[in-house]
Amino acid sequence: MGLQCGIIGVTNVGKTTIFNCMSSTKAQASNFAFSSNKSNISIINVPDSRLYVLEKFQPTDRTVHTTVEIVDIPGLAKGANKGEGMGNSFLGDIRNCDALIHVLRCFDDENLPHVEGSVDPVRDIETVNFELQVKDLESIEKKIQRLEKLVKTGDKDAKHGIEVLKIYKDHLESFQSARTAPVEESDKRFIADLFLLSTKPVIYVCNVDEASAVNGNKYVEKVKEFFKDESTEILIIAGKVEADIAELDSEEDRSAFLKDVGLSEPGVNKLIRAAYTLLDLETFFTIGQKENRAWTIKKGMTAPQAAGVIHSDLERGFIRAEVIKYNDFITLGSEHACKEKGKLHVEGKTYIVEDGDILHIRFNV
């Protein structure tokens, strides 16, 4: 579906290390501040154990995971909104993303100096937020000027638009992100064309040392305290450990390594799934002897829209969808058994596809 999740943060926090754990595209990580001047991009598989369970009941030639595009955006610096440290380019890359993974340095390392001279993840959050907010404030002020010209022509909607934009302006000037501005959902249309940086949903990743991989540390506690009054997802990942695990060839070796650290699965798997959820995405399946495949849809999509994700012809010529719930399929063991038990439903154009649905599309073009 062409959706992007960007990895952001100040320099030297381990963004590229975590990107490499998630990705088959191995980017170069460095101990030097601002050593990278371009973003790295990779298409990554979304881990979904349901595909392997489905294969037990529907043997297939090929299993295909759904994917998300991840962008590793080089570290932001103070003054990025004014172009400092390639700031304008990086802020442009953030603007193109649908959601953000904000990596925070929560480890000490004398060989990797922090650009500010000390480790303080809360300060780093405020640094990045400030840069995004200042850039958004510029965009808001420019649009207010445009609407003021329309008001002079008697445009009443433009007058209301200015009122809404001033709410955003006051909010941003109070060092608050645009996503938390007290604005009615219907009034958000006035910023839709601005693609504001601080409206994007964010997951915070605390990058810790190996000893803190399970329970975190004092830095993680500071982050949790900072967000105690917000509904914000915070993940703990030991980037260096994850990088070592990702280098192992066999699943057995990876499992043993994880067990030694006290983890049940790689933290990046949780991160990838969290990013997928953050983008408001769900998965449906098509299964068969040739291919079992996961497909990405936005929550709330109808059956014809989901069919269009497979191919535009399926949406154009949609007749009906035969739907089996994932749990029914693995409980009863086959499509035939689901039909026998009345668990195969025929749905029309208004059916809202749910996460885990197994679909067979009937169409005619």
C-alpha cells in the first residue's frame, strides 16, 4: 500500500543499528556525529506467525508476508528547522512518512559520545519535538496568510479556517505537538494539505544495553515518567544485542541467544508489528496450493477495496467475497469443514474486512 514508517532521533542514538536489525538492507552505522547525509530505505516483512499455522492446514508452494517500508532518517540536530546539519532535507523525509519510530539513547558508552555531552533521553525528545514544531509553525503561519487574502474576498470558510489554524498556532507556540491540539475532527481538513510533521503518530524506542534488555534502566524510567499522562507506546530494545542476533544464520542459534538474554522473541519483531498497528493497518489472507499470502489493508476497508489491494480488476468486477475467520479455519482444519459447519460466509460490497479474514474473491470483468 506504499505506507512509510520513518526512524528518527538525534544523532548517535542507534537508529541505523535498529534499522539494520529490521531490514535486509544493511546501512553503515558510525560513531561520528552527522556522518550520514542521506536516508536509508528498506521494504521489510511484517512477522506474522499465523502464516506458518495456515501452512499446516493448507500446504503451499510459497508463503508471502505483508510488508512495510521503513526509512532510516539521519540524526536531527538543533537548528534543523533552519537547515542545520542537512536539516531541511531530513525534515522533508519525515514529511513523507505516515508514522514515526523515535529512537532514544538509553545506554552509556564512553566510545560513543553523545552530541550533547551526556545521555538524557527526555532532553532528546524535547530537541526533536521542538524542531518539528517550529517547522510546523512556519507552515501554519504561511497558510494563515493565504486564508487572510481569501477572507477579504468574502470567503466565510476561510475565516473559520483562520480560527482553527490559530488554535494550532497557539498550541505549537506552547511547545505542544500538533497531534494533541484541541481541534474538532471535521476541522482538521484545514491542515490536511500541510502534512504537518508533529501530527504523525509516534512509537518511542528506548535503545538500551544488554543488561537492560528485559526490564529497562534509569533512562527508560525517565522516559516513562515523561509520558505518564499520555497514551504513548514505549518499547525497550537492546539494539546492539539485536544486531548480534540478526547476524546468526540458524533459528536454533537465535533462539538460544534470545533465551540467554531473557527474551522470547527479537524486540524488533515487536517493533515491526507495533509500526504496522501505528499505521492503522490490518491483515487479511488468501490461501491455496500455489500461494498463502498476507495482504495489507487500512482498518475499515470494504471487501471490494480489499480486493483492489490484490488487483484493480478484482475491485472493478467484484461480485462477492467468500469469508472464513482465521480461528474457524485452524479450529476446523479445512475450507470444506468450514462450509460443512456454516463457517464460510458469503459477503457483499458493504462487508468490512476484519484482521485475520481469509478471503476468496469472486469477480467478473
